[in-house]
Amino acid sequence: MDGTSSIRFYRNEDVVKVVGVIPKGHHHLRLLIFFKDQVIVLHEATVAAIVRAYVDIVSHPTRRAVELVQTRLGRDVRKLGYAEVQLVDSLRSEDEILNEYNVLFNSTHT
């Protein structure tokens, strides 16, 4: 875990609304999440990574963790229309990920 950033937990009841929009003059989705204390805006590539992580775990009969890490992809590697910076699967095992993050969830009771 990156120790330089603070972690905030949001319950479903903390989310006021979610808005998806492709702004005028743009080609890609922006997702706005309105919380009681702040609003965050996610770009389409980030939303796609979140959806991939969700589907990888929920649709798999045994998988319990996945980790996606920021990776810079050159034009010769990435698909046409994809951003240079992407969130891609890390090389860590599921057990490594679970061991690291279970400590966080067990200590906060969320």
C-alpha cells in the first residue's frame, strides 16, 4: 500500500449521486461521484479499470483479489484510442494482495 496517501472509506449511504457524462468537445466519459463531503471525477480509463476489477472478482468462482497498477504504454503497445497511462494487472499474487489489504479492512471494521 502507498503510505503517502490517506484512506477514506465511503459507505453506500455517503454517496449522494453518480453522474456519467461525455462533456461537449470530448470523446470519453467522465464519471462524477458526489459524496456528502466532496465530489470526485474519474476519467473513462479509470472507470474501465474499476469495472474490470469488479467483473474479474464477482464473476469468478474463487477469485478474491486483483490489483491494477499504473503503467505507461508506448504507442507501439497500446490499442488505438487508448490513453498512454493505463491501469493494468500487477504481477503480485492474489494471496499477496489479500494479505496486504485484509489488515486494512480488519483494523477499520468497514
